[in-house]
Amino acid sequence: MEQGHVSPLVGPDARPESEVFRTVCGICSGTCGIRFTIEDGVLHSVEGDDNHPVSNGHLCPKGQALTEVVTARDRLKHPMRKTAYGWERVSWNQAFYLLTQNLRLIKQNYGPEALAVHVGHAGVGKEFPGYAERFCNLYGTPNFSTCGSHCFESKAMANVITYGAMPIADYENSRCIVLWGKNPASSTPSLVEQIVKARENGCALVVIDPRETPLAKKADLHLQIRPGTDGALALGMLHVILNHGLYNNEFVREWTTGFEKLFDCVAPYTPKAVEGITWIPAAKIRQAAHLYGSSKPACISQGVALELNTNGFQALRAVAILQAVTGNLDVPGGAIFLDDPRLSDLRLTNPDSKREAIGAKEYPLFHASSGHAQANLYARAILEGKPYPLRGLLVAGSNP
């Protein structure tokens, strides 16, 4: 964090002494630059940092509300214990004592697997979840989970299984951008500027979204899809691309296996058939497929909408295949692979866990990919004791 200009006023019109600091917002993984002002030790205001090299002063509504969040009257500032008469404040020493005593009792009476530790969205891209998982290894519970139980993890799995890594869209160099269930005008405003610049350079824009978002109004093509039918649309676009020879012959020949079987897979998904599933006119499906397939390079940028459906994993596999067969993988303007700097893995190689994680049998691919428990099944374990009872739950940065 960088301290900025400090200019306390003096005299009859003096305001409280203020200091301005530059840092980044940590609410999501966008890490937009912010400037915040402290007056007499209290947060006074937050604004986007115009000098930040990526966000360029943009700040989403969540970031703009930071002052309200920090100064909220009902914000938890001290450890609290629930009693028969309501909540009472306790010291940190008392809180740690109560916590450790209960953790010992759970392990002693029910086994270590009776404890689950869940980290929510506040842990995305942060360091502390690794320590939480290491604690689970040492305690002996296999039940560590994250918000990946219902978001992102299926997207990562689909891409990794298809071609080994999770790429990101390169807007700046693209000739066609497809925003699939993504609304950066609300979630990451800094990306809108990149899209606008690409449009100025002649880039086409396709928006797939049930809603008429700000970018959908400006798009070359807006596909108002029936929610939950993204997989059918991807297969329909593949049907057009394969049957009209819009795939990349060289890439398919050098880097794919089973390509011939893909023709049989997409055969039932004609634009007319897909229209009945997605409610998108067949003509628009053909138009979108031709626009994406003939634009070199092109990129697909996916939001969280697809992965929040029960068929999201398979839909995302179809989208991944769409990017691959058109030769838009790891090329400027397409879906590019980046090597993220990472800390060493904090997990123990031989964790002291005697039971399978909750959800390992029901969702074996998810468990094999993440190594985590499936948090959506915790309620069943608590209420029905299946596959075994949960007696304790530690939650960080989440509101289950």
C-alpha cells in the first residue's frame, strides 16, 4: 500500500487531518486500483485510482460501497458468543479458548471428519485458504471446501480436461469477442474499456445473455438465450462450424483426437432444433457461428452463469471445444494461457484423514480435480448424518 499526498489544513476552516492511500480493492479477484482517504483515523471515502495501469479509475458498485461496508453500524468488530439471552461480547482469549475446546471435543467424541471448514468468495485469489486447508490436514478432517463447490471449479475442470489449462480472453487483439453469460459493465468495469477499444479497431461483439445488458445494446449480435440451455447453443454453433468448414484444419490435425466423432455428437443439434431448446432464432444461431468461426482470431469470455447450472460442466466443455476447433487457443486475440505465479502448496502430502470427504462418491470428478469436499452436501450431513454426521463448521468469508 502506498501513502499519497498528505495536506492537513489549518485555521478556522480547517478540516480534520486527512491522509490519502493508494492500494487495490480485495472484494473480488479484479483487484482494481483504489484511493482511500482517512480522516482522524476513520475511513472517509473511496474512489477509483486513475493512475492504476489496469483499472484506470474504474470501480464497480461493490468497490464504491467500501466506505459503507467498513463503517456499517452492524459490522462485527469483536468476538461474539451466542447465549440463551442473545449475543454477548467476549475477549479474543476467551474466543480462542472456546474454539479450541470445542474442536477438541468434536474430534474426541465424533472423529476429526465431523468438522468441516469452508472458505467463501473472500478467499478467492488470497493466501489464507492454503493455511485453512493445511489446518484441516493436521486436524485430520477431509472436509475442506471453497466456493468452488458451486462456482468456477466446474469451469476450470471443463477447460483442464479439454486442453489442460484455464485460458483467459485477449480482448485487445481480438477480431470477435463473445461475452457468454458475462456482464463486465457491472462486474469488472475496467474490461469495458478494453472491449470499447477493440470495437474501435473493428472487432465484432456477440453477447449471449437473457438480459439486455449495456453491452448487449451495443453488440453486433445479441442472443437472448433461455437460461440453462448454453450447452445446446454451443453444440448448435459447433454444428454450423463443422458442417460449413469453419474449423481450423491445421489445429485439428495437429492437436486434437476424436475429431471425427464430434460430427456425430453435434449432428442432432441443427440450428432449427437448437432454436426449440434455447428460444434463439435459428438464423441468429447461424449468424453467430459464422461470425465467430470466420473471425481470426476470436475469443469467448465466460461469466459465472454457465457453471451455476446443473449441466454447466458439460456446457463449458462444449464451449471449450468450440474455442479449440476454431484454432483460437493460445494465440493473440484468442484464449491465451498464462502462467500465474503461485506460492508453494501448503497441503500435507499425507494428511491424517481416515474418511472420504463429503461428496467424494457423489462427485468423483470434482473431488479428483480439487481434492475438496462438496459443500452443497453439508446440509445433508448435518440433518441426516449422511455419509456421516457433521458436528462443527468453521466458515471464513462466506454466508451459507
